[in-house]
Amino acid sequence: MSATPAAAAVESETNGRVQQHRRYLMCRPEHFTVSYSINPWMEPSRPTDTNLALQQWQSLYDTYTELGHEIELIDPVEGLPDMVYTANGGFVIDGVAYGPKFRFRERADEAPAFIDWFAASGFEVAEPVEVNEGEGDFLLVGNTILAGTGFRSTGDSHREVGEVFSREVVSLTLTDPRFYHLDTAIAVLDPVEGPGGVEKANIAYLPNAFDERSQAILRERYPDAIRVSDADGAVFGLNSASDGKNVIISPRAKGFEAQLRERGYTPVLVDLSELLLGGGGIKCCTLELRGGTR
Ligand code: ARG
């Protein structure tokens, strides 16, 4: 967009972004540490500060509640340091929770903990057969499920998730090991059908995280998407949460912050630097609960 600052401001007013209510599942990082390495960000020899992780996580929690969103908590389990990344705990639409099946042994025991939580919290559980890491690799954009593969969730899980939810699934292949989950390379800006219909649903993404075929699909389906720079992708700028108006992002993603403002969104900056030592950011610590009882 080649708008002058004044024109951009007018446009953001006329864009009239509407905030939608969200219900999220989070997990306090009481046992957070990096004791193994299953992604390039994790270096077990580097010390971690659990108190700092707790403080930063609390600032994300407070940001959501101040914006009026509803947070559910799952109890952290000792010995499962990655449980703070609840996005991997399942994928939930219309009160149905498709359970996770983790790729690595180190996280396998998180699956029953999340599945038990869903069952006890009024969700209908769909037990997975195929390896999948929940909302880390499945993103709902309008009525379509974008599904990532290449590092964690398998192509077979893409078929399975489509069967569970009877929705169109678009498979995308990740190629850069730093961006091993789909939610590190795509941010859903308008996740739910709004007054303007699902065709208004838009995304932001990092083109270089994908193979050629996937880039072509994204270009064609989302011609108005925000394409972020490699620099903003590298600080996990896309690992963010949007309520349709406010977009919670890393303070390091300066270019993305400006792009969001230009489009009429309100960037809200939350620093999760300590949790990045485990290879996770804002979105990783957030699982959206769609439907279900309260
Ligand atoms: N250490 C975790 C792992 O490698 C981080 C998970 C990040 N979660 C996400 N949704 N991207 O599995």
C-alpha cells in the first residue's frame, strides 16, 4: 500500500476493525525449563529463568483479561516443561476437541493431560490416530482449515482433521526448521466469520517459511494478506493472537507492527523472550476454545 500517513489513518477508521470475544486455554509455566532440544531454538546448556517466564506469561494473561477475553487454565505437570505451549494441546471447533498426538517422546505425556482436561470441561473429544500438534499446525481461517506439515504434524493428520470437522483442509509445507509449526509462519488476523462474512478473513504470513507450491496457494487464496519480512519472522512476529481488532505481537516485530497499524489493527506488544528459549511465543501459549460449555 502506498498510502501517505494521513490517508492510512483515514483508511484505518473506515476499516472499522471489530473486536470479537475469545476464550483461550493457557498453562502457567511453573515447570518451564529447556531440558531437551526438539527444535533449533532449544539449547539445554543455556540457563533458563522460570520466574521470568512466569512474569512474562502473566503479562500475556493480564493482557487478554484486560481486553475482556476469557481464560481457562490447565494445571501444569511436573516434568512436562513444554506444556505452557497449549496451542499444541488440541484443535477446538464448535465444542469438539481433536486431541494431539505429539511427534516427539519428550512431549507425548502431554496428550492425555490435555484430552482429560477437554473431557472434564464439557468438550466432545475426538481421539487422534495420526501424529498432530494441534493448533500449532492447524489454523481456522474463515471456514477453511490451513494445515501445516514438514516438521511435526503428518499429512495423514490433515485428512483426519478434515474428517473430524467436515471442513475444507488446505495442506501447506514448511521448509525452514526455525518455523516448524504453522503458527510460527502464519497469523490469522480475522479468525471467525464476521459481519462481512468469511471472505473478510485475512492472514499474515512469512513466504520464505514455505515451499514453492504452498507459497503459490497462499498468494492465490489471500491476495490481500500481510506478507512479513524475514527479520520480523525471525523474532516470531507471526506467533501472535488476534481478536479481529487487537493483535498481540512481540515488541521486536517492528515492521509487522507498522503493517498492522496501516491496516487498521491495534498492535499490543507483549514480550515473551524467556519462552522463546523453548521455541515458543504468544500464539504457542494460547489455544482458542471455540464453542463448548462454560
Ligand atoms: N518446545 C516446544 C516444541 O518444540 C515449543 C512449541 C511451540 N508451540 C507452537 N505452537 N509453535 O514442541
